[in-house]
Amino acid sequence: MSLIGFPNPVNEKAARTVAAVVAITSIVILATGWLWLLIPLAYGFWARVLTGPKLSPLGALSMKVIAPRLGEPVYTPGPPKRFAQGIGAALTTVAAITGLAFGWTGFALVLVAILAVFATLESVFGFCAGCFVFGQLMKIGVIPADVCEECNNIWARRDRLAAEAAEATSH
């Protein structure tokens, strides 16, 4: 088994658990000004981007302990989740550098607030903004279709599932 890599598919319940902890940590940073918390937050994002849950304590805990207690897994494609983790890695890294190294606390806190909003959207509502951007980039051809075959027709599949659900509830 290789150290580098990202799971595909990903258990949505584990992803939402990670997002919840990121949201809570971001809110703690905003409430306290403890910018040092950006260091473990950034590490976690980079660990998940590079290795999935293998080197991320939060990722491993979410996948192996918490998500199984939340019921049957709900699978979603891995590449968009990895892309979203990359956005989180960039945000937290830039926030840590600007806030801790340069003292640009206000700028760092704006980035943390953005992270808090998007992590909350994912954890509470299941809306992954990074995944949405990934899908849009696939639609316009920036990300090749072979990067995520499962995502390739994600909008048609979503519409089909919604129609099937509507039909099932109308009977």
C-alpha cells in the first residue's frame, strides 16, 4: 500500500466530520485570535491532500472511528474532495504565513472566516464548495474528464436521482 494517494471513493460522512472539526477550529481561531491553531489545521489539510487519511489524525479518526458510527457509508468521488482539501491547504497555509510570520492578522482572519463558512456549509448542509468548483472546471475542460470518470456526468446523475426520488415519493 502506497503512502501517497487519496481514497476514491470517499465516505461522505467522514468528509463531513472532518469539515465539522475544521469549522469548529476556525470559529475558535476567530473567537480567540489563536492563529497558532492554523499550524495543525494546515498540516491536516496537507496530510489529507497528499496521503488521504494515512497521515492525518483527524482524517483517520473520522474515517475509522466516527463515520462508521454514523451508519452505512455514503460514497462520493474522491478527486473533488482532494481538490477541496487542496483549497483548504492553500487557505490555511497563506493565513498561517501572513498572520504568524508577517503579522497581518486581519488578512489571516478573513481567510479563516472564509474557511469557516465553507467548512460549515459542507459539515451542516453537505455542500462542498471545492467540489462544486471542481465540477465547473471539468465542465469547461480545465480539468480533463479522465481525472474523475465518476464526476464526468455528475450533473446528469444528480438530476436523474432527483427525478427518481420525486417519482418514488409520488406513489
